[in-house]
Amino acid sequence: MTYLSEFIGSFIFLAGGYAYMCNVNLKKTLVSTLNYIELVVAWSLAVGFGLAIAAIMGGPAYLNPGVVIGSVIWNGLAIGDALMYILMEFLAAGAAVLVCMVFFYDSFKATEGTSKRGICKVTSKVQKSGNTRKKWKKRLKHVQIRGFSRYFLQ
């Protein structure tokens, strides 16, 4: 049951996030522009629901191979269990992409001339908007933290 809870929790987490990114990056969807508040809310709800459901089902709710590897190193999780958790997470990722491909099939067909593999790539819209470095320098002029803009924007 713990492996199934890991699969379902990871699936809910990834399907929620991927669905929002499909809405933003594909044509013929309800959301056409990237809004960072919606992005944060969508991903945080996806993570929260995935964790809650995996924990309710009785699993450890790792949801991330990095967390599983960390548990092997520091908490003494057995290698066999770790491999099963990682397998469930990768299967959940594949299932989440498949579900998004089914639900957004028309949008994928309508989006011509772009890579369909990069549905989770936010930088494409940022790069098309012009010289973002100059825009961020203008926005960060009011920041009073010493050295922040000089360090990060050079």
C-alpha cells in the first residue's frame, strides 16, 4: 500500500502542475499568459494535495527521488524500498504526462512550430518578451539590499 500511495501522491502532484503548464504554454487553452501568482498557487496546491493523499493512504509521501536518496543516506531506508519508491515516482510522472497529453490533445495539435516536449519550460515566454535583463534592472532599482542588483544582474 505504501508504494501505491507514493504512486498516487506523485501522480496528483505532477498532473496538477503539468496541467497548469500545459494551459500556459499551449495554444487554444483557457490560460494564455503566465501569471506567477497562479503558477505558485497551482504548484503549491498540487504539492499539498499530493502530500496529503499520500500521507492519508499511509505512505511516507516522498514524491521526489532526491528525498528518497536522502532518506537512504541519512535515515537508513533500505535500497530495495528506495528503488521501488523511485520507480513509482517515475511511473507516476509518465502517467501524469500521458493524462495531460490526452486532455490537451487538441491544444498539442494546435501548437505548431514549437517543441511539444517543453511544456514545462517557462523561459520561452520570458525570452520572447524582449531584453529581460534591462527590465529587471529597472524593476530592482528600488531594492535597498546592498549589492543585490550588482551581484545578481551583472
